[in-house]
Amino acid sequence: MTFLIAFLGSCPVTQGEIRFPPPEFESGYTFPQTTSPAPQSVLQEYIDAAVLVVGLLLASHLILKRRSRRAIFVLMIGALLYFGFVRDGCICPIGAIQNVTLTAFDRGYAIPIAAAVFFVVPLIFTLFSGRVFCGAICPLGAIQDAVLIRPVAVPGWLESGLRLFAYAYLGAAVLFAATGSAFIICRYDPFVGFFRLGGNWNVLILGASLLLIGLFVGRPYCRFLCPYGVILRHLSRLSKRRVTITPSECIQCRLCEDACPFGAIREPTGNWPEGEYRIAKRRLALFLVLLPILVAGGGWGGYALKSQLARVHPRVRTAERVYLEEAGQVQGTTNVSDAFRATGQTTEVLYADATRIRGRFALGGALLGGFIGLVAGGKLLVLSIRRRRTEYEADPAGCFACGRCYKSCPKEHGRLKRIRETAAGRA
Amino acid sequence: MIQESERIQVWRRAARSTAIVGGVFTGIFVALLIANLIGSAILGPSRENKLAAMKLQVQKDPTNQTLLSEVRQLDLKIRRDRIWRLDFAHKAAHMLLASVVVLLVAGKIAYDLGKVPPRPGHATDRGEIQVKEAKRARWAVAGGLAMLAAGMTLVGMSGSVEFAQAEEAGPPFASMEERLMQWPRFRGPGGAGVSAYTNIPTSWNGKTGENILWKSPVPMSGRNSPVVWKDRIFLTGADPNVRQVYCYDAKSGQLLWKGDVPTVSAAAKLEIMEDTGYAACTAATDGRRIYAIFPTGDVAAFDFNGRRLWHKNLGVPDSSYGYASSLETYEKLVLVQYDQGDGTEGKSKVIALDGVTGRVAWEAKRTLPNSWATPVVVQVEGKPQLITLADPNMVAYSPATGEEIWRAECLGGDLAPSPIYAGGLVMAIQPYSQLVAVKPTGQGDVTKTHVAWKMEEGGPDICSPVSDGTYVYLLESADLLICCRVETGEKIYEQEIKGDFRASPSLVGDKLYVLDMKGMMRIFQAGLEFKELGKCELGEECFASPAFADGRIYIRGAANLYCIGQAQ
Amino acid sequence: MSGRAGGGWIVAVLVAAAIGAAVAAVLRLDTTGRTGSGLSEAYEYDVSRLAKIDPNLVLYVESGPLIHTGMNQSRSIALDGAGRIYVAGDRAIRVFDAAGKAERMISLPGEPQCLDVADDGRLFIGMKDHVEVLDAQGKTIASWDSLGEEALLTSIASHGDAVLVADAGHRIVLRFDAAGTLVDHIGEKDADRDIPGFSVPSPHFDLAVSRDGLLRVADPGRNRIDTFTLDGNLEFWWGERSVGIKGFCGCCNPVSFALLPDGGFVTAEKGLVRVKIYNSDGAFVGVVAGSDQFAGGKQIKVCETPEECQGIALDVAAGPDGRIYVLDPPDNTIKVFRKKGAST
Amino acid sequence: MDKQEPMNRRNFLREGLWGACLAGAGTAVGLSVARGNSDNMVWQIDPYKCIACGNCATYCVLEDSAVKCVQAYAMCGYCDLCTGYLIPEPKALDTGAENELCPTGAIKRTYVEDPYYEYTIDESLCNGCGKCVKGCTVFGNGSLFLQVRHDRCKNCNECAIAAACPSQAFKRVPADRPYLLKGADNK
């Protein structure tokens, strides 16, 4: 046999699709080009980032210097219109948590610069001037703040319990983003449907329900669900400046306490009843012992749920479906299993992939469970420590910097030389 | 005062009426949108289904003109309806937004105007209440935790699927015992060059056909050696454009299949020395799949039937003569020594790929320059070690995890000969200068503690050593055969044997098989004394080391693959 | 933190209802496509109803071994006089004996598209743009000139001194002599000779020459098989355009056909994959096999790279004993069929 | 918060933590931005992985999906009997509603010359259901396929269709080459 390779070896190898030539038209017809409208330019994202920074600067000024609820409200509505309705609510720091997480865990993922900026700029502003982002810029906060018509005070204890969900939501979002499974914050974003004036009906119902609650309960998403709010809460404890009640001028009228729909005005601490100190000490010791147990228990629970949690990953879902079909435990095929079979891959590879992803969820689930245990245990500890307050003050963590307390404060009216007999004037 | 409050009342009434109007409009638009939704979710599909059924009817009854016009009318209606609904939903949503805004603004104004001015409270000592509140809060946290736990339990109740079948098929790789009886990689099990069989022919002739069981052409050239697993023999071949894996039937010599390995990198960029060629790396098998690597950085796995399981490009290696390290396997991992560049760019690494999926199982980065030696997995005191060579180090890793076990700084130059493990020592050659033996029992840097000896009177530049545990034999590519004692490194003899050598020497029982470039196999007595036992001529140029199986030798010539054995 | 009394319960009820609605909405929300697209039946595309074949029409059964070609991309099949099977693909020709045992493999410098075994054992191999001629041992005798960039040879047949090549790229049949000299273009649009020109929408364009020297060419865009004389006169054609079992349906069918020893035809179709028998006048005789017997029956393929997705349709060949050999490229197998009742 | 507040241990810790948070946020984002390339990414469908299941029509966050069918003219056979345009059993090869495959009538059939017809998509009517894609891929050349149209796409952080795509055909592609068009030469 002769081998042609030696002298034909240098021929270029045709790779890729065989392009079957289109017909040769005699009438001179030339086929049109397939159209391809360009995506939105990068410039738009830079404009958004600039608007964010300017908005936050303005918000800081209005909240800390002007101390005017009306101005803050106008800015908030402006931000709602721009980031919400004009930009479709689709560049937001809350979702950017996931992009940042994925960047840390997936080497192949490149974070858009705008997402990184949107994630970090509000954090930095929080460190300097408290939660001004929540108060005046965040469109999700703004839409809830705008519908808050008849605030009902939520008891402090209930708020403590419900806040746990925000931590769990943050933990789950990080877990699913880190494993490359899903961006659940975006999936369950309740208000984006309103910003786009349309969308999945379930999401719209979810958003409408939250807004309905928001008529009476101030900012339910921000307080009980928002994962970014969790981060901002803790950062704002450290902030340089924030919404304050000036102690030297406070006349302890408690009007601000009534005006705050978020229960963020803390009253001075009173004297504990007789014998409470001893009980408190023992309780503290108990919770200190309980903390590692909660962490371990949560970790174990999260680990035990690894296969269920892993199901959020599409590859695992595919593997489970295909396995059940192959094992004859379910009848028929689905789009997912059909699509898998059309790839011609072996199930061995699929199962190996799924097992590997489950392995990641074993660790991730344990960490998530442990985190929830830690948060709950920590919360119990904090609630058992006595802190001293001699004045009325705005709780740095819970304050959304909405400025309602400014409006209600008689001293503030004095400062602004707007003394009126009644606070009923529309601000 | 009274006047003012009356004026406020007027405003309040106006605001309230506006809010009511806004509310009514909101209700209307919500109702319209819901009606629209119901229309498109229920009416639309039912009409569409009706149309689909009518279209089927048309096929059965093609002459029915009324049916035809009905179909066309309904079709038009559905399409118009769809567009109209989309448009309507869009407009209604905007109107809804506007009316909600009116409702909210007016409602807020009305509410504020009607609000009773708040009464200032008094600061009282509320210590007891605060203690109670804290208690309630703790219970609430416990309740929240319980709800989360309940949710997790609910999720947990959905059951899980265990991929039992995948494991039932047995391990996806052959056992150690099985491997020892095969020739699964460059120079056989452990890269030692020692045949497990002693019934190997000692005479043949390529010209007369004596003891040549078969001879089969290899489509594309390559300097890699045959790999044997039971009745299959694997080779690779390549030119700048095409890379292929070949599978031959051991019985008949028939080419059973050939598999193309694609590339994503431009082969033209490669600068490869002619002496290295485009297929210098020998393939490796774990008994289930065959793996091959090419100097373009393309690694591929095939099953024994020739189906390509996966393909991966590791990035074109920067190797001065062309990449040439062969593959090794450990359990289901494919181990790639991927040393490149001058060592300062941090591109060198040892990579383990999962044989089933092709994914990177582990990666050990190293600051060592390019090397051409093939890594070996050896069992030291029952534990596996992956031994790699790169100027100036000998580094051992755990093949399962990629953790470094020990390293010794004892080598130099362009390292092409591969290491061997015999008599409790890892031996490696520094080209032209020395043979180094290291005790592989250390941890960390063992340069000062575990280097057993150095034989510093020359060494081969290409051929790897071979040893029976007592003596180690070196073959210089020019014409020297050197024998040293493994225990001490003392040189026993140095004999001139005429010939040019590229293939590494092999041991069969007490015989040393040495293949020269002209295709002449020289057989020597192993042991203290140098003694030539015979010569067998193949009549074809040979660069690759031979492979040994039960009663057979497989030799790759420049154009053919030979099977040598006693005919039955 | 005093609660407000008036209407408090209304607020509580509203909030509770809203929480309930929110939870229900979250649970009902399908983010993973589990519930399907939710489109009505009008959006479904299902040919399985049409793919059903009346079992009474099936005249053949699968017989003999399923032959694995051992290739990644099998393209074309041919038989020689002795019943040996030749398969082209993967830059090689593989030869199997009549029992399906692999005999040998002939490597080629490029990817073969089609092949024909002449009576004297020579191999004519259509590469993308030129013909290679090999002797019976597999040695290259000649490599003919390239027919140009656009050329795509999809079928080749030899008859005596003539070699006929179907060029799907130029939508024409070329007649060469045995030395590789281009003699004639057949099937060019020509109003005077009543030749409409071939309509070849996709790279499937098959031809065959019968013993009596008539050239048969599939005109896939018109779903018919034309008969030409070797001089290029269009004699007659047959073929019904229909989804029904007697016709050829959809685009580009028949994709492949072969002549049976009795002068009849065996045809292969894509889309609705089926292999059928027609007699020498083009009357429907029966079915060899339907889509459920071929891997090519899969509707849409999912691939990592575009070249993996290149759909290559079935190729058929007929043995001297009347057996039918069907190459199934997605599966890389050859299935052998014999007439029901005929001896194995 | 008074300026005279002494620098006690508590305050020192606070200041330290503050600085650490600021530095942490800065470096985390700096590192992640430095690692990723600055290319903006957009969603697109890999037409070779698409199985035309119909999810694109209903899972998009937009009422009218951002996914539309496109025609690769260079691949099209310009068939008279177009299997992407006509139902499998057409009564006649014409534009009659009873013969059209597309439920929204978004494909336009124009005569070019014997025997060729041109097929164009009217994107304002197309809902991205992919029915014609199936017809064209199963029988024809596969010149009709689905693509995310970037004049409509909101480029969501997580594409809702991608999450519901059974074959994981959605991927992020660089914004300067936002389409994966079949039959387009990359030369």
C-alpha cells in the first residue's frame, strides 16, 4: 500500500461545517444578509454607574446635611423612575452579590465591570454615611416606600424573628451562585415585573402581594428578605455618619418613634427588675453553649440536604431525570432527557458530573446550614445582652434613612425655622 | 385656626375623591388585564387547537371550499387577536401604572391631611417591658429557626436519587494486578521496561519473515511506542494537520479503527524538531479507555471501540524541541507532565484528568523548565508515588491528590530519559553526565538526606535506564552499554556495542533487549559479565521502544507495526 | 411602638392574605422549564403520527449481523461483485466481508464523500471536489483534477468506460471517461431538451447506472428519480410528492437510492426516515424499514461543535442476492435486510 | 459621635473594622474586575444545541419574547417545498393559511425564480416558538434557527429562558460578537 500522507500531508484540513453552496440565481437575485441588531452599548452601563454615584452623593447630602424628607422623597422617586422604569430594574446591587460570588468560584466567569461597581459603591457609601442607598436610590426600596400609606408598627420581637429569612436568603443565594446553579435573587426578584410593566404572572402576583403588605408594613422586602440589606445592616453599624437624633436637643417627645415605620428609633433602656441579672447571666451561658450546637446542627442539616439542594443545578436535574428513566422508575421522556440523549453523551459522564456537583453541595450545604445556625445563635446571644441607652436614637442597622423622623421632630422644624402648630402639613 | 382646618377639609375631600377615582381606574385596568390574560391563556389556545384540528380536516377533505375559507378566516382572527392583545396589555399596563400613581398620591395626601396630630409621649422607665420584649424576640428567633428547619425538612422529604448503576459497573479502570500483565504505557507497567513474560522469542528476521507473525502498515508516522492491552494494540500518528490514534487487533494485525483527534490551536505555530516529530508521546490505557496526547496540547480519550469519549486542549506547550512526555495513568486519572518554558512563567504543571469525563482532577503548578521525561507511578512501601523529572529536580507527588511528597535537587540539563524505580531506589539520568539514585521514602526536600549515590561517569542523553533490582543498565545513544550495581552505584562494566540507539533497553528475564535505529535487536546476557547472545534483524528503521506481551514483541518501525512471536 | 386599634383586623387579614398569595406564587413559579412551554398544540411539531408504517407493507426483515463500522463519521456504502462491503468515512475506506467481518482498511489523504466499486475491483472515490481512483489493493492509481471550490461530490457510479459523478455543489451530473477526462455535463437546464435542471436544496444528490446503461438521478428538490441516457437525454421520471407511504415527502428526498438486481429501486429518505422498494417503473412495492429502526430517526441533534451536527442521511446499497444494506451514519452501523421468507 | 470622644479600645476596634471593610470591599471588587476581561457579555443561543422545545416563547421575562427565528440565507435551499414554511402534508405549495406551519404567520414566502422561493421572518409577528426550526432542521438544511435579538433583550443577570432551557443552549457571548449565526463564515 502506498501512503499519500507523506506528500499530501501538508494539505489544509477542512474543518467545520461543510457549507453547501446556495443556488446560483439566474435572475441576479442576491440573498440578503441575516440582520443582527446590536446590543445596548457599554456606555449605557457607565452612565448607569455614574448616575448611581451622583445619586448617592446627592442622597448623602440630603440625608445628612439638608435633613429634608421632602427632598429625599423627590430623589427617591427620581431613582425609582430611572433605575426602575427606565432601566428596567436590571442592574442592581442586590443581584450583583451573585456575580461577585460567581467570580470568586468560577475562574471562567468574567464579571461585568458595571456589576462590580454596582455591588461595591453602595457598600462604600454605607461605610461613610449609613444606608443612604436604601433610603433614596434603591428602586426596590423606593417602590415599597412609595406605597407605604398606612404604616402599622411591627412588634420588635416579630421583626427579630422574621429577619432570619433574609440571612437564609443571602446564604442560599451565595450557595447557588457559587456552585454555578442559579441566580435565585434574580429569579425571585418581586418588583422587576412592575418595572417592565409585564412578565410572568406568578412573579407579578408575588410583587403585588409584597406591595399590598407594604401598604401597612414598611418595606417588607427590605426588612425581611433583602440579602443586600443584610450586608448593609452590618456595615452601617460601622458608618462614620448616619441619621441621628441630636441628644442635647432631644426633648423626648417620642414623635419620631411614632413617625418611623420601620421601628428603628430605639428608646432609652430602663431598669431591669429585681433578680433579672442573675437569670440573664445564666441565660447567656446557656446560649453560649447552644451556639456551637446550632452551628453543628445546621451544618449537619445542610449536609443532609445536599442532593435536594443540588437539584437546583440543571446538570443534576438532567442526571436524575435520565437515571429515573433508565432505571424504569418513570415513564416517558421529557425535553430535558431528550436533549441529553440527543448529545450522544454517555450516562456515565452525566452521573459523574452530577455526583461531583453534589459533592460541592455537600460542603456548600453544610456551610449554609452552619451559617443559619450561627446567625440564629448569634441573634439569641445579642438579645440576651443588656445594652445601655440613655437617649432616644436611630438604630444604625434598622434605619433606612428615609427622613420621616426629621419631618416629625419639633426641634428639627425649629432648626429649619418652620415652626408650625401642627405637623399635618404635607411634606 | 378654624378657617385653616376648614380649608384642609376641602383639600382632604378633593384628595379623597381623586383617590377614589384613581382606585376605580386601577380596578378597571386590573380587571381588563386579567380579562386579557384569561383571553390569551384560555381563548387563544382553544382557538389554536380548533384551527389545528381544522387544518387536519382540510387534508382529509381537500375539496371543501367552505372549510378552507373558515380555516383562513380563523387563522387571520387568531393572528390579529394575538397582536391586539399584546398591544392592549402594553397600553393597559401603562394606564394601570398611571392610575396607581394617582391613587397612591391622592390617598397619601388624604391620609396625611386627615391624620390627627400626634401627641408627644413621655419617656418612662420601661425596663420590665423591655425584658419581656427581649424574651419574646428570643422566642421569635427560635420560631423563625423552627420554620426554616421545617422548610428544610419538607425539602428533604422530596427524596433523593442515587446513581447506583454507575457504580455497579465496577471500577472504571483495571486493577493493579491486571496492569502488571499488560503493557499499558510507555515502557510497560511502571515505566520500568521489564517484561512480565519470559517466553519471548530470541530470534527473528524481518526479511525472511521468520517468527514475524504479522506486519501491518501504520497510516501516519510517529515515534511513540506501542501500548498493549489484551488483544488490542494502540499507536498514535500525526502530521502538522492531523492527529490520529490507531487500534490494531493483536491476533491478525488488522487496523481495527483509527480515531481523529481534533485541535483548536493552530498547528502551524508549533516549532518541532524533526527528531521529535508530531507524535512523540506514547499513549496510555487504564484498561477501559485509551488516552493520547499530541504536541499541540490536545488530549483525547477513546473507548476500545474507537468512539471518542472526550477531547481537551491543554494549551499549546512551549517546549524547545517539541513536547514529548508520554502519559501515565493512575486508577481512572490520566497524568500529564506538562512542563514548559524556562520555568519562570509558571506555565509548568503536572495535570491529572479524570479519565471518564476529561475534567481536571488536580493540577500541581511548578517553577521548573520544559522537560521531555515521562512520569512514572510506582509503589513505595505500598503507597503510590508519581515521580517526575525536570531540571534540576526530581519531584514525587501523590497521584491521587497531586500533593507533593518529596523533592530532590540532583539533576540538570535537558532531561529526556525517564526515571525508573528498582531495588528500592528511584534512578534517573542526567544526560551526558551522571546517574542518580534517590531513596523515595523521604518527605519534603530530601536533597541532603535521601540521595543514595551518584554515578558520575557519563550517562545517556535519550534512552532511559533499565534495572532488575540488582544491576542497572544504561544505553548511550552512540554506542555504549554501561552496567552498574544498584546498591552502590559502582560501575561494573562499560562495553562498546556498535550502533545508534533511540529506543530504551528492556529486560526479559535474564536477557537484555536493545533495539538499534536500523532495526537490529541485540540481545545480551544480564548480569555481572557482558555477553552478547544474539542479533535479530527487522529491516526497518526503529525509533520507538518495543512492547512485550505473552510470547510476543511488538515493534513499531518507521512505517509498519510488527508482531514477533513463535508461530503455532 | 403602640399598635393602632381601628381597623387593625382588616390590616391583619389583608397582610395574611397577601403572605399566602406570595407563598403560593413562589411555589407555583416554574423557573426550570419543568412544566414545559405551555404552548398550545398548534405549536407542536410531531411527525411521529406520519412515521407510523402499516406492518403489512413491510416486506423485509433485518437479517445477519449488525455491522459496526468503527468510524466516527461514516458517509457512504458500496458493494462489490463478491458481496464485500465498502464503507467510506473518517479519511479511510473500510472493507468488510459479506458476513460483516472487518477485512482491511485503506487510508485516504482526505475525507471521502462517496464511493463506487467497479466490476474489475477498482475503487472510485469521490472526495469533496475531485475523484480518486484506487486499484483493488487500495493503491492510488489516479487523482483527478479538482472541480472547483464549490464542488461537492455526493455520488459516483461507473459503467463500462464511463464514470458518472453527481456534483451537488454545482447541481449537475458529470460524465468522465475512465481516464478522468470530462466528457459531458448531464442534466443542465435546457429548454430545448425539456430538461428543467436539478433542484438540489441540500447536499444529498444520488445517482446510479443500471445494467442496461440508463442513468438514474435523484432530483431531491422535486422528490423524483429521473432517467437519462448516458448522452444526457431525459427519458422519463417517476416519483410522487407526498407524505403518504408511496411518495417522497419533505425536503430533499430521496436522499439515496440503489438499484436492485431485478431492476427495481431501493430508496432512503431523511426527515421521516424510511427505506422503501419500488419496481423498475417506479411503482411502490413495499417497505424495508421505518424510522424506529434507525438512529437517524432522532429529531434534532445537540452537539458541542458544528461539525458534530452535520446531519448525514442514510445510504443504501443492494447485494447481488437481493439483500439490502443500509448505512446509518449517526449510529455508525450497517443494517442488513432480507426479504421476508427468503432463506437466511 | 461627639468629636471629643476618647480613643478607647471599643472605638479603636470600630475604626479598624471600618477600615478593614472598606479595604475588603475595594480589593474584592478590584481583584474580580482585574481577573475578568472587560468585554461585556450578552445572552445568546447556540443554534447547534437548541432543540426548539418552545420554551423561548413563554419563559422570556418580556411579554413578547426576545428570541426570534432568523434565516441564514446562505444555508437556505430556497425550496419550493419548504419544510420550515409548509406543514408536513400541505394541500398545495402556496401561502394558504391551511398550508402554513407558522402559527403566527411570521414567515413570508416570496417567489425568486423557478424553482426558488425566498423565506423571510417578520420579527414583529414571530414569538420564538421554534416550530419552523424543527421543520427546517428535521427535513431541510436547518437554515432557520432561533437567536436572542438584542434590540429586544434586556440582558437579565440570569436569563429566565436560559434557566428553563432543557439543552442548556444559552450561553453568554462577548457583546461585540453577539450572534451565533449558522452558516456565517468566520473567515
